[in-house]
Amino acid sequence: MATLAEPNAASSAHTPSFSHWSEGVPTEADIAHIPGDAGLPLVGNTFRQLADPHGFTKRMIETHGKVYKTRAFGGWNVALIGAEANELVLFNKDKIFSSEQGWGPVLDQLFPRGLMLIDFDHHRIDRRALSIAFKPEPMRHYCGSLNSGIAREVAGWEGPMRFNPAIKKLTLDLAADSFLGIPWGPEADKINTAFVDMVQASVAPIRRPLPFTKMKKGVDGRAFMVDYLTRETIRRREQGGGQDMFSQFATATTEDGELLPVDAVVDHMSFLLMAAHDTITSSATSFMYYLATEPEWQEKLREEIFAVTGGPDADGNPRPLSYEDLGKLELTEMAFKEALRMMPPVPSMPRRALKEFEFGGYRIPAGQLCGINIYWTHHSDEYWDDPMTFDPMRFTPDKVKARHKYAWVPFGGGAHMCLGLHFAYMQVKILLAQLLQRYRIEAEAGYTPEWQPWPIPQPKDGLQIEFKKL
């Protein structure tokens, strides 16, 4: 049976645990006892999963149960389904699962060595150093930047629009301001272009940087970002940095008081930009869809926002949401959590087993690629009443306490819980405060856009909604 040693936490950040990701993978005979589906010759179930990932998962569970194998994307994957599986994999009490070796085949050419792509002691040390960027004082600074940046942009959103591209542009501009501390303009545009190329390349079907491919544009974009972020890290250390997130990372120190290596700062910052931009774009879009099509909930959130901010000023301009008032928007947070349940921005998460383990009555060998399905758990009637209905009241404290802790995991869990989740809540609350003090959000009756479900959900039509002045 294939075996796999746990990666050395003290090894260089430049050295992946394997020279290539296929090394040490169990043979088909090693997992012959696990039920599943090999799919079509050569391509396996790749195209079936891409065409309808949620329907495919439903059929596999109905046929094989909550532990099954499927051959897709060039290899076998073992799916572990349900809240108990989420807890096993995400909490990772026995250090069975590697996030680095799960995500690596997808992201290592473009976003290597980000927090999601390192494990155990290395991850713990870097995460603790980077957490300084999310302490109260920096968060207050980001709050001010977000209020001004969002207000400036959404003031021109009156009328019908495609929301997804608009919020995508806004989140990139906000990242240039709050994350990088640079003004909107030509420099930010160059960074945004490189960054978009990297994100698009992360899911490109051609995985080599051949001329004229998305992967080539992505690799070139990474080279540009590495050069820019390296120069900026050095400059900010010499000049003392600032209150933006990048400056906080550039001056972060480890437990022994040492600055993080420059290349580590660059890799973490590049990854954070990707993770924050794509997930916030997706979650803000799905939230806007539910508010547009659930007008009674939209009105309840507007009433809460007016009560907290005092409503627009004498000139009709929305009042900003202060950092101290973020926690008062309890119903708004519950509604956002329900949107994240309905449309989790990361529908599934890959891992690789470092040790043999058992789950659901099956032995899974070391080296096996595994995955959990967040979308399925979020829509299972095992954990949720009427799961296809939008209902923020699912997140009252008593209902949360009564539910399995890992039935709702849009931000992951355990040691790899999203470091920026409070920043995400803050950005979405400020966006809602600005929008609902200005506009009524509407969609045509019966509007149900088709969603691209994978790798990060987005409406294929861009989300056609209208902002009407209050």
C-alpha cells in the first residue's frame, strides 16, 4: 500500500512536499473496496462533474452512499459527505489531511505557498504572524477605506445593471485601496489585470503555460505581481509601511521576533488577494440576488440599517457604518449567513490523506486525494428544514447551538478557517448599508438566473437587477 510521510514543517517555503503531485497516490487496487464510478474511458467523470456538479453528487450519494470514489481530472478522488465528514477533514484533529497537497495541483503554479497551501507548524507560525493585519486598529482603518470607496462607486449605480461584473470591479478597486494602500488609477489597473489573469488561469483546462493560453497569461501575471510585491515589501519595510493590509503583512514578525521572509510576504499577499476578491464577489452577488427576490427580507434589513446608522443625512447621503456599529447589524449578518448557506462561494474542498484512516465503514489509504462537499451539506434536509428556502432565522443563536457545528462551513474550519472572515463580514455590511440607504433593489418577477456552479458560483447572465432611488 502506498504510504506518505507528513511534510517537514521546518522545510523551506520554496520546497513543496512532493516533486510532483502524482507521486505516492494509491493504486486503483488500493481503493477497490470503496464504491464508486470510473466514468468514461480516458476522461472519467470530468465532464459530467463540470456540467452539473451538484446533480452528479446527488446521484453518487443516492447510488453509493456518503463515501464514494470517482475518477475525474486525471485521477481518483474519494468523496466524504456530510457534517461529520466536514468535521473530520476540517478540524483535522489527528493531522491526517494536507490542505497543501489537496489544493496544490490546482493552484501551485499561480498562488503557491499561500496560507491554504501550507500545513501544520509552518501554517500556524505564518498565520499567527499575519493575523496582525486583522487586529482592531487595522480593521478600523479598513472600515474607513471601505466606507469611502464603496460610497464613491455605488452612488452611480442607479438603474438596471449586471451586478456581478460591477461588484467584481469594485472588490478589485477596494483591494487596491484597503489591501495594497495604493490609489485607484493606472497602477491599480495594471495590478488588477495581472490578478484577473492569474485567477482565470487557476481553472484553465490546459495546465502548462503554452503560448496564447490562459495559463501562460496567468503565469506572466504572477511574474508581474511577484516583481511588484517584492519591491513594495522592501520599500515599506524601509519607510515604515502604513495601515493598509499589505504594509501590515510586510512588517509582520514571527514568534521569535523575526520578520517574515520577503518571498513569504509576497506569496501570502498574492493568495489573499485572490481568495478575498473571488469569494466576496461571489457571496455579495448571491446575497444581492436573494435580497432582490425576497423584498420582505430586504425591507427588514433596511429597517435595521436605518436604526443603526440613523438613515441618510439631511442631503440624502447615506451615513457611513462605523466600526463599532458593525456588530449591531445582527439580522443583516444572519441574512448574509443564509446567502452563504444557499450559495457557498467554495462549494467543495480538496485534501490529501497523509495517513490511512477510516470513515463511514471504509478504510481510505494514505496518499489518497479526498474531498468534502460543502454545497451538499448546506442543502441537506438532515441538517436543515426546507433547505431550498431562503430563511435567515436559521441563524438565531438557539438554532445554531442545536445544529451540528460543521453543517455550515462556508469559511472552512479548524486551523485553516478563513483568516479574513471578519473582513468579509465588514465589507458586505458596509456595502449593504450604502446600498439600502440609497436604493430599493428589484428583479423581474420570477427571475431565476442560471448559475455557473463551479469553481466559484456566479450567475451566467451577470445578475440582472435594478437599483431604484428611495
